[in-house]
Amino acid sequence: MRPLPEVPSAAAPVDAEQAGASLVEHYPRLVRLGYLVLPPSLNRSRRVLAAHALAQRSLQAARPAGQAPGTGLPLPRRPGRTPAAGPDYASVRRRVLRGALAAGLPVRRRWWPGRAQLPPVLPLVWGLRLFPHSGGADELALEQRLSALGGPARAAFVLRGLESLADGEVRRELAAAGVADPHAALREADGVDAPYALLASPEFDPCALQARPPDLPRRRRYARAALAAAAAAAVCGTLLGLPGGGWGRGEPAAPPYARNPAAEEALDPGALRVVSATFWRHSPRTDFTAWPTRGDRTEDVRLLRRALTVWARPGGGVRTSATPRTPVGPPMGAPQLLYAGEVGTSAVVLFYDGLRVVRYAEPRNADPSEGAALDFARVDGADAASAGALVVERAAGRVRYLTAPWVRKASLRDLLAPDRAPRPLHRTPDGVTDALTGTGSKGGCRSWDAVELSDGTTDRLVTDLGELAPARLTSGPPSQPHDVAGRSELESWARTACLLPSVRSHGVRSVNSWTYATQPLPEGGGSARWLCTRAETWRGTGSRVLAQFQAPSARPPGSRPPGVVAARSEDSPACGKRTPRVLAGVLWKSRGGRWYVLAAGSEQFASLTTSGGVKGSARGRLLAVPAEAGDRARLNGRLRDGTQVGALR
């Protein structure tokens, strides 16, 4: 049968003067009691200081002098021991015991640690280590046995041996000190087989101490580190105290009158231009300026501030990319906020400053060790056709788009499968599409995904070329390019799409591909098509032109080989609105094994000639001249106005 819990005896208030007198009279015994009960995890020097602190703080519960002290019954003692001390001493001893037991309790994160669990503030000794004198083998064995006990059992043994209390009073004292099960503590203390007289040994006397120096080399290292930290703090404080908020990487070393209010406003999240959800319906322009501010973190000031700060001052841990000839400097003023939200595993912010779209991405948990990404793309001069979507996420070979507010429906079309109907592409209410496979990422150009954006009247094809703004795909002559429509144009793009990697990551705004000639092949080889593919850039310069030859193929649409690049040029006006003509030729082998030089020009050409390894001429804009394998010919043409021009190169 389990014994009833021990109930502490009621104690009357203790007079402060009498308690102080008892503390002075019995101070060595109280300090020894605290030293023996304190947890053995503390080193001897810390236990000495903690025991003195416990004894000196034991007067806090004493009442002011002048109140009538209560009467207390004398405490029962073990037979043959010293007469009991008065109730004043018992109260002080109980405070010391309670503090020593509290020092051994674990610190829990939910609560603040108790005062006894913290290092003592006073007494404090600098530059010395204080510890009692060493005893003999018996004292060492007792120290080890006490270290193996729990705090309550250690206190029970000390109260029995040092204070000569009977078991009943030991249980009362333990209960008053907050021990949950005093009976178990006494049973555990019964397992210590050592004479109580050893507790009076100098080994356990924290009032008779030895002094030794600490680890002097380590103290010198700590002193040097402290001096360096103090110097660094002084320098930082000086810089922070300079006029204008300090000089550093954030602000140039310039006088106050050189500060730029526009640059300061550009770093303020509260100054960002926010556009309403319905502004685009009555906006005078249909471009990125009409895009509404969207996303679930548009009110996250910390995220926006980090994005603007990284944009202004990207550090070494920021992965930065930009389309060619795109300035990567800080914003010129408060930019427009297009989007701020969580996409996939990242938090993404999109800005627009009138010239560039800037994308900032960081991990959702904002872990600085994983770095951030900053992408720049020029989008000046955008219109409704070229401002239909932006890449909001690119990860693991997959991309997500943020579509314009006027896009009513988005579909996914494989350019290499012209007969296949487009698949619906799901979007969130904010206009973010599901992740789709990156262009040309399925190995060997076996598919090429393009997104079809519909505003209710027009369907536009755009495709990812490795930049923030997808490129628009069109067909038709340079004077009147139009969105891809119809079976013939889709089949033409099915054999052109795999040539697009040659203009990837080049700042491309749109790619127009059109058939400028159809040529009957010698020996009844069918009809071949000549196409010109021109990639225009956002910056105006750096356009790329490809002239391709598409031989007839018996394969079904979608499995026919891509066209052969007959000529290419960069920064050439050919095949463009300003100079819509184009001329190119190839060395072709017929089914019968004979070789021919084939050439074709656009409708501006009146005649064609070849020279060099192969000589020949033809009226009109088509030419087929017999040749040998490996022959090299120089191709020229004469326009209808008599001007002679060369082939695309």
C-alpha cells in the first residue's frame, strides 16, 4: 500500500532580524548543505559560488521586523544528536534546500529558467577558481555515490547526516521544498552505504577554499577576441552615426545634397505602383502597364523589400541572368508590381519598370543559404500580342506562365503534331498556369510545346526560348505577318520548330516563318518549299535569319524531318519588313543519285545565276543546275529593277 503524501507543517512568518542572525550563526552549515545538494553536473568552482549565493538569498521570504513571530514546535532529531535549531534557522535552511533542488531541474523552452538555474550574479570572482580542499579515498567514494543519486535522494541523505533529522521530518522538509515523492527519495538514499560523519569533511566545506588560476592561454584568447569585437562594434557605431544613415555599399560616399529621392523611393515597398484588377478594361494601352497586381503575397512587405534590395544590390549568392544588351542596374524609380506570390517551391516577385521585366525568386522559407535568383528581360515597346504572358517559374526542366488579364483561355499545342488538337491548360485565379515541359526537353526534339493564348477573338502561339518573355510565333510575308492558323502553316511550323534552339536565349521577341517559294524538283522528285525564318529581338538589333529548304517527305505530318538550313545571317535586314527579299541555294541529291544546285529567290527576283564550281542561269526566281558531289557554287540574283544582289549569308 502506497503511503499518503507528506504534508508540510504550517510555519509561522519568520522575523527578518532573527533569520539574519540564524544565517550568520549557521552560515558554514547552510553553505555546506547547498554545496552537497547542488547537481554534480556543475564543476566544483561553480558549486561553491552557487552554494554561497543560495545561502545569501535565503532571507528573501523573511517578514519585516516588528511583527510577532509565530511559535514553532521543535523539530524531531535523531537520537544522540545536537539539539535542534530554532524555527528561524529551519526557514532559512528550507530556502537553501529548495533553491539547490531547483538548480538541478531541466530548463524547458516554454518557461523562463528559474533564478537558481542561472549562474549566480553574486558572489562573483574574476581571474580565480575556488574549490574546497581535497579529502581522502572515503570522501571521493561518497562524492561518487552522491553524484549517482537524484537531487531529492541526495537532499534526504544530507538532511539525515548533516542535520540529524528523523525520517518523518526529512519527508516534511522535502515536501516543503517541492519534492513530489519524499518516500521514494528516502528509499533511494538508503542505498548509500557510507558513514554520515564524512559529510563534515573539508572535502565538502565551501568556506575553506583553495584558489587557483584559470586556463590562462584561453583567457588571453578570449580577451583578444573581446577586444576585436569591441573595436568592430565601435566602427559600426561610428558608421551608423554618420549623417544620412551612414556610408557603405547601400549609399555612396557623397555629401547629403547628392542623394537621389527617386533612387530612395525605388527601394520602398510602399511606393510600388499597384494596378487594380479592372484597369486593363479601360486602359489606353494594352501592354504590361495594364497588368493588374496579382498574387497571394502582395502585402508581404518583407518579401517585397528583400526583392527590391537584391535588385538594387545583388550579392554573391544571387544567381543573375539577363537577355543580351539588357541593363541590370537598380530601378530608376518606383517600379510596377506585377505579381508576388508562391509558385511551386519558390516565392516569386515580378516587377516592370517601363523597360524591363525583373523576376526575383527565393525559397519559400527565405533560407539565405539557398540563395536567390534575379532575371532581367527587356520588354520595351510591348503590345497586346507580345505582352500575353511571362515566365513566372522555371525549375527542373518545367515552366509556368503568368498570363495577361485579357487572356480568356490557354491551351497547350505540340508544334510537332499539327494534326493533334490543343489540350486545355489549367490556370489559377491569378492567371498562373500549371507546370509544362520546357521546349525541346524531351530528347532529340521529339516534341515542342507552345502555348495558345486566346482573348476571345484571336489565338496566338507563344513558346519558351529560355527567357522571361515567351516569343510569339507568326506566319506570312514580312509586310503582313499574322498569327499561325490553318493546317498548312501548322505543318510548316512542325518542320521549323526544331530549328528554334539556334535563337534560344537571344532576347527574341517574335519569330516569323513564311514560304517564299515552291520549287518542282528535277527527275520528278516532287515539290520542295523554301522558307525564311526571321527572329526579331526586343532590342531591335541582333536579329537572326534562317533560309531553309524543306524537301518533300512521304512521312505523315508530325514525323517529317526538319528543314535544312540553306543560309543564315545575323543583323541582316533580309526577310524583314524593310528588306523583304531573300535568296538561298543548296546542293541536292535526287533519288536517282544525281546532284543538282537548287536555288530560289523571293518574288522580287527576275533571274538567277551561279558561278564558281557550277555555272548556270535561269529566268525567274527558281534555278536547278546539274552538279557533282562537293561542288561549291556562288549564287547571285537580279531584281526586277535591275539591281544585282547576292545570296543570304
